[in-house]
Amino acid sequence: MALLPVDDALELILADARTIADIEHVPLHEAWGRIVAEPLIAMRDQPPFPASAMDGYAVIAADTAEPGATLRVIGESAAGHGFTGAIGRGETVRIFTGAPVPEGADAILIQENARPLEKTMIEVIEPVQVGRFVRRAGLDFHRGETVIAKGAMLDAGRLTLAAAMNLPALPVHRRPRVAILATGDELVPPGADPRDDQIIASNSFGVAAIVREAGGEPIDLGIAADTLDGLNRSIDSAQAAGADILVTLGGASVGDHDLVRKVLESRGLELAFWKIAMRPGKPLMSGRIGPMHVLGLPGNPVSSLVCSHVFLTPLIAKLVGRTHHVQAVDAILDVDLAENDVRQDYLRAAMSRRADGTLVVRPATKQDSSMMRVFAEADGLVVRPPFAPAAKAGDTVRAILLRRI
């Protein structure tokens, strides 16, 4: 049977994924990285009053038409301490950046263009036009205006904007709960004293970090032994925790001790596919148990991390109402590559920038999927489609960024 292409596998994973309907209202200081569940409407104008963009003097522009004109200073307007009166012809108010423009004024004469004559008089050096250096009320947005759209991710800029809109708490989609289960008698947690035939369980920590980066909430189910009872208890825990996604690590291959698929099917798994044309990551499994998505990742650490970037991150994004766009870029190959076979390759690679900003990529010499250090030191993944021809140093290739370069 032909292996399922990567793009087809991703399409099947996302096909029946629906945005989580649950909405939470969280305070601004807890909303970074969350996804807006409802359009955000401004509660006031910004700025809420005509404000000065510069330090200087609030004036009637017509009074400055002739250089050498003199104006009488009748008060001061500072941020948080506006002038309460109005100015008339021949009058001015000392004003500072961000302060309310007094009633009657229609321009700001910057302080460089005004010469103090005495305590209450100034001389105009250069004329100023109507509206100059005045930020009109509502220049940024108006009360009642939809300013941040549903589906937007709350980054630093949008959080600042929401605060200015006078919104102390924001409606966001509940984070997808992602239960992560490591499987295998050979695994022990970090800090344990492993036997000679055991290894340290490491995958779950990296997968949990990817879940957090994608906007999900990881739930650590620990390590399940290679027994039917152990696996069933872990799946019970995932369902009791209300997991939207169950991620299993290992145990989905074809060996006598690989029981994960058998147990999941006994629990009603609707299998979408098993095994894909990908390297690393061939033994990938996807399906559902009722409303819970199931993603069975390979046991090899690097395979599980690559598959999490390619499949788990887009699934989480869809559950919170976002369209995931892989950070794929063009890069110049620094070494020769052989032609590819039937599987799509994701080569761990170092990346750098030339002086002109061009990205240069050098795949690691060793690509074994058990080599965690190679993955940890990689800046990106060079994507080699099935049957890609041989590539020479200097050719352009596509790469997925793992970190900012």
C-alpha cells in the first residue's frame, strides 16, 4: 500500500477539527498569546480629546500669520492637567505633548518657533497652519468602533491597543487541552536511576513546549507501561481531564509490544490514517475517540518533535479559530544534496544570514531521528519533497524556521 503524502495527512487531521466554542474572559495581563473570540469594540475615543503632538503653545493660527506678532500667555495645559478655560484672539496657552488643546485653539506653535519676551508674552517667529501638531479626538479610533477582529492573536501591540480601548478583560477561546502520554517499559522520567536496558523519557517535554507555543494547554499523563491496563488508565485520565487532543508518544508501530493502536481501537478510535510518506515520522497515526482528537506520534524524539511542528501545531491553531501558516522561507543551500525517494524529508539544518539578508542553510551531516542534539542545534528544517532531484550548493530550497534568525 502506498504511503499517505504529508499534505494529504494534514488535510485529514484538520478536516473535522472545529473551533472550540468555549469562551473565557481573561484579564489583560493574562491574555498574551490568546485568540480573540469576539470582535473587540472600543469603549472610548482615542485620543479622547484634541491633543498636542508637540511641546509649544496652543494658538489661533490666524494670530501667527505675521512673524513678530505677540501673544499673551494666559495659562498652561499639561498631560493630566488640562487648561480649563478658552483662548481668544491674541491669547495663547503654554502646552506640552499629549495635553488637551484648549477650547478656541486650532494649532500648536512649537516652542522652537516662539520667543519668550517676558513672563506672560511670546513673539511668533514662524507662522503655523490650522490643525498643525493637533491630534484630533478619535484620530486612532472611535467609541463603538470594532478595532480588533475575532480570530486575532493577542500580541504586545494588540494588548496595548485593547488597554487603550478601555477593556480590562478580553473574550478569548479556551486553550485546547492537549494530553501527552509517553508509552513504553523502557522509559523512566528524568532524575530516575535507569536500568541498563532503559532510557530517559524526553519527548513529552519538547512536545509540551510546542503545545504552549501553539496556544494549547499541555496535560502531562506521564509514562504508561506496555500493558492494556496501563494504557487504558491513561486514556481514562485524558478523557477525565477533558482533553481536546490526546498525543501518544511511541507504541504505534508493528511490534509485539506496540499496543497503543490496539487499545485505542478498543476504545472506539475512528482511524483516519496510519503511516505516512515522511522522514522522520513514518509511523504517524491520526483519528478520534468521540470528540477527542488522537495523534499518535513516533517514539523517536526527533520524529515526535518534527511531527508536532508539521501536524500538531496546525491542529491546535484550528481549534482556536486560526489558520496556521508554516514559517517556510527560501534559503540558499550551502552543500550538495542527493536526490530524494518516495518520502518527504525534513532535514535538520543550521541557518545564517549573509550581509545582504539572504538566508543560507546547511543540513546536518547526520540526520538520524534519535539524535536530539542535532535537532536542538538546528535553526530550521529543509523540506525535500518526494522524488526531489539532486540539489547543488547555491540552489534555492524551502526551509521551515524553528527559531528567529
